[in-house]
Amino acid sequence: MTPPIYHRVALIGLGLIASSMAHAMKQGGLAAEIVGYAKTEETRRIALEIGICDRVCATAAEAVQGADLVVLAVPVGAMAGIAAEIGPHLMQGACVTDVGSVKQAVIDAVSPHIPAGVAFVPAHPLAGTEHSGPRSGFATLFRNRWCLLTPTETSTPEATARLRALWEAMGSNVDEMDAPHHDLVLAVVSHTPHLIAYTMVGVADHLRRVSNSEVIKYSASGFRDFTRIAASDPTMWRDVFLTNKEATLDILGRFTEELFMLQRAIRMGDGEQLHAYFTRTRAIRRSIIEAGQDTAAPDFGRVAPVAAVKAGE
Ligand code: NAP
């Protein structure tokens, strides 16, 4: 077995992303020791019970001591407070990284607290589920998924290369880009689609003419795919929209213009325009499958739930 990439990894926040990293690091022997900290006693207790950490600490300051990698895996809005607390306790030569879904706001919040002699290499794994908490993690979450690094002036080439090696060893493909570009790309591929899903589920909830039971009963017609996204963690997503405000509003503006254009085509009975538009969007789905980012199986390879099969639906 190859030697561990890091001697001691401190995970600050022990939810879906941190626990998945812990499983992957343990499976691959990538860290000699994993130390954890989360806000509540309950999460720290679970982390020990399920074995994702070798030790847990009662404070973040204590957890980062002697760690050569510190991973900030808390909601984006909590990063500044944590960084201020751990700053004076970081080991010389250590690397601090984060997994936040927004990059420029995290860089602005964390960088002022990084002392000289410590590298800060922001990262964002493009992998997740609608579940949260320490029990939701699994070792293969990052496999064949992208992890984007957005190095800053406090990232040394050595620290960036070592972090890249960790993400690659956990199964990710790694790319580097600057933070503003990351935030714009993510507004298109993740943040705005989440907002649209939240809105669509909200609309259905308000639509009293269609009873709740009908919305649920016929949800496989497409609505349920929105509900999976709209079931994502409310704290995480509140912070994403508060901190990636400009890029999200930019993309939302473009979305609204397209929506009005399609609305007009429907009103005018312009079938040609609708058909041309849907032909273009279908091609995008094909390119996602060709890039290995989803399955070509019908309905995402989903097996019909037993209850529905029994009912002959
Ligand atoms: P999660 O499952 O909800 O877990 C969040 C963790 O952060 C919990 O352990 C929580 O502790 C801890 N925490 C919250 N506030 C804290 C504070 N002030 N001090 C210390 N610990 C605190 O979250 P997650 O999905 O892993 O997300 C973590 C980060 O990854 C976020 O920045 C998110 O943007 C990013 N991310 C998420 C996804 C995704 O799909 N979920 C994908 C990529 C990146 P308690 O349990 O004790 O409250």
C-alpha cells in the first residue's frame, strides 16, 4: 500500500461531504489519522460511533492542532467564524482547504485568517445527494465526479499538487479555475437549477386546485425529480444564494428571458420555434451522457418502486 498523503487530517464539520471524504480516505489509506469537530455533541458522538474519525475534539481550535490538512466542511455562512477560531492554532506548513459550493465568498471570508506559512487551497467537489449529516456519507461519492480547485495567492504549488493528489485518490477528476469563473459556472449548472426546482415545488404546493394527493400520486411524470433537488439542505442552499448573489441573479435574468420567449411561442402557437428549442436541449443531455456524467438508461436507470408495480402503475 502507498504511504498516506497526509499525516493528520482535521475535518471541521462532519456532514455528507466530510463523512464521505473520511470513508474514502480510510478506504484508500490516504490519511494516517482523521480528527473531527462538529458543532453539536450529538454529531461528534455519531462520528466516533460509525468510525469516520479516530478522535473528535470539543473545539475546532483543538481539532486543527498538528494537522497537515484542515478541511472546512461547514455551510458557507459558517466559514468565517471557524477560520477566525482556528487561525492562531494552525501548524506551520499546514494546508487549509474547504469544500464550499461558492468560492469567492469563502476566499474573502477565510483568507484574512490564514497566517504566514500556511497555504489555503479552496476546493469544491461537484458531488452530493439530498441527504445530510454524518450518517449520509459513503466512500464512492466522489468517484468519476469533478473536483474544482480555485487556488489563491496563499496557495503554494506544492500544497495545490498534494490536495489534487488527495482528490484524485478519492476518485475525482480535478480541474483548476479562478473563483469568479467557478461561481458563474456553478450558477448555471447547479445554483439556478436548484432555485427553479424549489420554485416549481413551491408552485405545486400553492396550487390548491390540484389536490396534494394528486400531486404526489402522479409525481413520476417529472415533478418528483424536482422534489429530490428541492429536498436539499435548507441551510446550505440559503448560504449558496446569499453568497453567490451576482452570478445567480445574472443567470436567473437570462432564464427569465428564455422563459418569456417560450411563453410567447406557446401563446402564438409557434410549434417550429418550440421544436427547434427542444431539439437543441436534447443534444445537451446526450453530451452529458457522452461525458460519463450520467447514465443513458431510461429514467436514470431507476427501477419502479415495488408498491407502484404491485398497483399496476
Ligand atoms: P451537512 O451534511 O449539512 O453537514 C454540515 C456539517 O457542518 C455538520 O456536521 C454540522 O454540525 C457542521 N456545522 C454547521 N455549522 C457549524 C459551525 N458553525 N461550526 C461547526 N460545525 C458546523 O453539510 P454538507 O452537505 O456536508 O455540506 C458541507 C459543505 O459542503 C457546505 O459548504 C456545502 O456548500 C458544501 N457542499 C455540499 C454538497 C452537497 O450536495 N451536500 C456538495 C458539494 C459541496 P452539526 O451536525 O453538529 O450541526
